[in-house]
Amino acid sequence: MCVHVEHCSMAYCFTDKRHRLKNCGGSLATYGLDQIKFGDSMQERLPFLEGVTVGPGETIILPIVALTTHVYADVHIVGSKTGIWLIFLDKTAQAKHYQALLQEANETTLVREQLTRATAELEDARNKIALLRAKIGNLREPHHNNNEL
Amino acid sequence: MIKKKICMLGSFAVGKTSLVQRFVKSIFAEKYLTTVGVKIDKKTVEINDKTVDLMLWDLQGEDEFQKLNISYLRGASGYFLVVDCTRASTLSAALKLQDKVREVLGQVPFLLLLNKVDLLDQWELDLDELKDLEGKKWSMLKTSAKTGDGVEDAFRDLALRMLEG
């Protein structure tokens, strides 16, 4: 589990306001960013930057972003006067563990919902059978009375 | 190049990922695999002689324990509310979600997708409730990520609304 930043394969990029790379460092390869060059458009490489505008001093945290390299990362986007800082923290292990738990929980919920539906249908069928039995009983009763007469 | 961000929203297991996969890659997987966090895909479409890059944010489904992280919504030009037509609870969840999203994004275009219409015999949605929503000028489309019915139309429809908006 990633508890400390040094265990999260941290990487960072700094871009200008047009999202052109100005500086970078850390474990860039983890996030498929090892081939980037200064001046590259980071928006082309990182689709999550689309539509995101961050003011100076403002921070946006995008948790568990699935990157193209099959890595999940928490992405911190921090605005400055001259551009934005992007900080990547590897959350692949946590995301996969969480996914396994969530998969089981969701599947259980779906089965429970199906069971609830099936129980309701069964109850409905039982009620219909009880009604039919009552009707049959009513039909038999006058006949029985006639016999008595 | 015009770029537009679209968010896929709805309860878990309604078919958000399957709709994106059908639209982007023309594929469908029978096995349900839950999404964690967010996965972003891109597809370029031509709308009224304009080339538009649609950035599709496939978000983790909502449940009673895991609520929508609103930072994912930032910068979205439109969104889909996806409902599983075989599970009535997913419609009420979508309505609650829409209230929350409207607070964050304001009045941006959205479509209600009634997904899994290939399972029409298991339909569970309240038709009166859907009529009420139509009365409120909600736009809705029936889709099936499995057969592909309505999927292309849904994305193109929302893209057009975003361009007009």
C-alpha cells in the first residue's frame, strides 16, 4: 500500500498556460511519460486536461485516473501564475484491490436485487393461486349445497 | 479542432463502460467488470461539417457507499445519465444524481439513456415516471450496448446539443 509519497512513484510536470511542457521529473515512465520533450502539448498526451482550467493557487485532485499504461494514478493539478503543475502518484495497487472488493460487492447487490424480484414474483404467484383456490371453493360451494338439498 | 468533454453517469452496472466501448471500439463484453475511478476515451466525430473530439469520461458507478467525486465533472460540456431499464432503482438514482450534477455544472446538455433495451421482457421502469420526465422536457433515448441499438445516435445527439449550446 502506498502510504508515503516516496512509495508512490511520484512524477511531476510543469506546463505553461497552453499546456506546453516546461519542466518535468520523477518516475515519468510509470505514467507513460518517459518520451515527453519540453514544448510538447500535454493535452494531447493527457486527455484529462481537456476542459480543466486551474487558477493560481487552486488545486484539483482527480483520484484513480486510469492511464493508458494500465496504471491508476491520483493526479493533482495545481495552478500557478505562469502555468500548472501536474503531480502523479501511483495508486495501481490500491485501485486493483479496491476494484476486486467493489466487483464482489456490486455482484452481490445485483444477486440480492434479482432475489428480491424473484421473491416478489413468487409472492404474486402465491396470491394469484390463493385467489383462484378461493374462486374454485366458491364455485364448489353452491354445487355442494345443491347436493344437500 | 473542437473538443468536448462528456461524463458518463449512473448507478453501478447500468452499462456506462459498455456504451463507451460500443461507441469507441464497436465491441461488447458480456462479463460485468466494475469501473474504479475514471477512464477517459476519445472519439472524433463529424457533426454538421465540424470535426469534434469527444472526450468520454467513464466514471465509477454510484452506490450507497461510493458517491460521485465532483472534481471529475469539471469542464464537462455535457453528460449522459445512464439507467438500466431492468432495474427500477437505477432511475431514481439517476434523478438524484442529476440534481447534484446540475448544482455543479449548471444547465449543460444531457441525455437520459434507457440502456439494456435488448432485455425488454425484463423491463422494470415506471412508464408514468418516464412520461413525467418527458413533460419536464427531458430527452431520453433507448439504447443497447449489446446490440448497438441507439448508441451512435445518443452520442451524436448529445454532441449536436453541446455544439448548439
